[in-house]
Amino acid sequence: MLFNFANVLLILIGGFVFVAINLILSRFLQTRLPSIEKEMPYECGEEPIGDTRIKFNTRFYVIALIFLIFDVEIVFLFPWGVVFRKLIEDGAGILAFGEMFVFILILLVGLAYVWAKGDLEWIRSIQSVQEEKT
Amino acid sequence: MRQFFGIFGNLSEVTVGSSKPLAGLLLEILPPLPAFLEEYEQLLAMITACGIFVGVVPLIPLVLVLAERKVSAFIQDRTGPMRVGPWGILQTLADGVKLLFKEDLIPPYGDRVLFRLAPYIIVCFSLAAFVAIPFGAIDLGDERYVFIVSNLNIGIFYILAVSSVIVIGIIMAGWASNSKWSLLGSLRSAAQMVSYEIPVGLSILSVIMVVQTLNMQGIVDQQDGGLHSWLIFRTPFSFIAFFVFFISAIAEVNRTPFDLPEAESELVAGFHTEYSGMRFALFFIAEYANMFAVCAIAVTLFLGGWQGVLPGIDILGGLPGFVFKTLFLVFVMMWIRWTLPRLRVDQLMNLCWKYLIPVSFFNILGVGIWMLIFGADTMDMKSLGPSLVVIVIAVFILLKQVFKGVSGTKRETTPVPSS
């Protein structure tokens, strides 16, 4: 099996070499004339205002967390999917399906909860956040 | 040295069924090596096979960028690039050379190491997705050689894993650039890509339940019975799964109508705002290579891979057939890009979390129930027949609705003649 993954390693090395050759070639062919204006962060021609590492929407964290739960779930579903047909042929189909149905149901309840709480809304009105606090 | 390479095992171990990867074909057709290299002939064959892919994949964007410009031109009633070469076919090459000569700036206040590392990660891992895609096959003697770098037994799972590493590269690029546009663009891009990974994974799962293998060549082998054996037609739910997969794939590669990370009107150019010259070109290569990869995966999983339309007869089969089907899907993506306007962020997230994910869960349960009722063997006429009937009726009803809507809107917009 390692033989197969050696190919993946070789492709990654190949990609690395490809990028490196391009960048080195480009380094020797280009002229570099740095100036203060060029090195400024691009903000549509205006002088940059404030720190770049701005505060961003907490939605991103929430989405990442929900994603994590569902992704782990998919990892659990894959082995079941691979053997499902064999289980049906062995006569255990309804049991296998029932167990996975319960598993998916639990996670769908989770999705429904997040949905009902309004965490799937990208834009939340100030009112709804305040209602939640009280 | 030999022992060191010995841990990789042997080529004969990796044959799945009767098919061998590209390295095996190279060993077969290339002339024998000089004596002092014979020990390493398998390793050299592997390196050559990988070298071919590393060489060919960056050429795909050269074609696709030109195709995109030509398609957009024809949709908008223009001619597109016409000056460089006949009908402008050398335009992308000229652009590439131009970018090679351009100064690439590295923002001095950003994180210089991450800024340099990001293109490496994005290009390497979009190349890595091509490892497990079977592009075609050739029969030599009684052996079948598949054009695949490595016939991984967890093929499709590996592709899912590798394609999500690209998100890390995008976040790196955005964070290191020290620009607000880049930061916001990369965060949006990451949120979008991870969200749409779930519908992708779930639609792949509904295929896996039918074929019960994760091996990409194994999936293609089960579709060798002609058009009706393609996995898209096996159950009515895999028909839905194909569309869920394709919509999510468009979002995964950040294309219109889901190209919010690069929305010019609000974020300039998204995560690669600060990149210029060759580094920018590398992002472009990765983007178009990804686009080709997701279409190739869609073809492999749902549209028969390199298998032809009719059993035994090689129409639309083999390497040319595979490339044709993939390029057709790529064309559909371009068509969508130049037809639909961009979504808003909240619409984008709603579509994923409130429509696609519940629909794909429903799909999985549907496939399960279908297999329980109509038997586990979906190639059996007892299961395939009802499936085809349901799909045909559903498509018919859908088309009827669509055309009803079209003629209805036309009637509304027609000005009433005043008498």
C-alpha cells in the first residue's frame, strides 16, 4: 500500500519543483524597483487606515464549528456506505439502515437546533441578538 | 538504498482487479534500461509517470483560460482575443510569458514566509488531486493498464482530503498579505469552501453506497454496461446527487455565481489582491486545474468515467471520451459563469445549509430505502427499470414546469398593443 502513497509524495515533490522553477526563473527575468508607494497595502489608492488585522464577523467561527461536526459525521458515514450493500445481501439491511437512520436523525436534530437558533442566518438583526440575550 | 525503496513495496502488489497503473504501462512499453539502473526500474517508472502528470496538468489552464475568454466572447457577441497567433490561440502563452517578466512584490509588513509558502501549497495540493483520477485505459495482452498515477484503494476519500488542504493555502495567502481585502476574501473563501464540502461529501456517499468501493478505478469498472449503467441513472436519488455535487463543485472552486471571495465590486480580487507576477499566475493555474479536477471527478463518479455510451463499443469512451465529457462539464461551468449574476453572502450560505445539506441527507436515506426495497444490486432490471422510469417522469415534469414559466414570463413582458 505504501507504494501507492509514494506516488502522492512524488507528485507533491513534482508540484513543489514546478513552482520553484517558475519563481526562480521569474526572479532572474524581472526587474525590481521597490518604492514606498508600491509596498503599501492596496486599499483602492487611499492611504491605508488602521490595523490590517481587523475584527471580523464571528459567523466564520460558528460556520467552522458546524462544519467540523458534519465533516466528522461524514467520516463516520463512509465505512457504513462501503459495506451497506453487503449487509443487505447478508440479510442485515434493515438493521444497518435503521442504525444509520438514528445516527443521521441525531445530527439532523442538531442542524434543526442551529437553524432554529438562527445561527445559520448570515445577517442577524440587532433585535434578534438582543432578544436572545434577554 | 534498495532496502529503503523496498518499504514502498512492489508494483505487483498494487494491481486492483486486473488493472495496473500508468507506471506499469511505462515498464511495459519503454525500452529496457542499462544494467546499472535495472534495480531501480520501478522507481524510475513511478517518477516518469508522476513527471508526465506534473508536466501536463499545468498545460490544462493554458487551454481553459483561452476557452473561457472565447466562450465569454461568443456569449457576449464579441470575438475575444484575436491578435496573438491564428484566432488568438497563443494569447494565454503570451500572457504567461508577460507575467514571468513582471516584478512580483512581497508586502514588507506582511508575513513574508507564509506569503511565499501559500502558492506552493495551493499548486501542490491541486496537483495531488489528479493522482487518483483514472483518465482512460488500454489493453495490452491480457493486462489492462489504466492511465492513473496511483490506484489508491481509498481513492475518492483521498481526493476529498487533499482538496480541503487548499483552504489552508488560501487562508495563508490572505493572512500574510497584510491587506484588508485579502483577509476578508480569504475568510469568505474558507467559509464557503468548508461549507460546500459537506454536500460534496454526502453526494459522494450516495454513490459509494451503490458501488461499495472507494477505489476510483473500481467505481469506473462498475459503469461499463453502457449509458444506463452510469451511476447517475442507478437510482432516482443519485440523479439528484449529481446536481447537488455539481452545484457544490462550482462553489468549491469559487466560480460565479459563487465567486464571492473574488467579488471585484467589493473585495478587489479576494485573497490574491497583493499577489503579482508569477505568483499570481500560479494561483490562476491552480484555480483552473481545480476546475478541471472537480469536473473530472464528477464524470468519474456519475457519468461513467472513461467508459463509453454503449457496452463493448468505444463511442465516447477511453481517454478522448473522458476528456470530452470533462470539457463539456467545464463548458457548462463557463456557461453558468457568463449567464448568472453573483449571489450575496447570506444567499450563498442559505443555499448550502438550508437547501443542499438537507437535500443530500434526504438523498442518502433515499438511496438506502431504494436499495432495501428494490434489491441491493442496482444493475438488476428490477431496480434499474423503476429508476429510469422515475427519472424520465421527473425530468419531463420539470421541463414542462420550466417551459410553462418561460412562456408565462414572455406573455407578461410583451407590450399590449393599444388599439
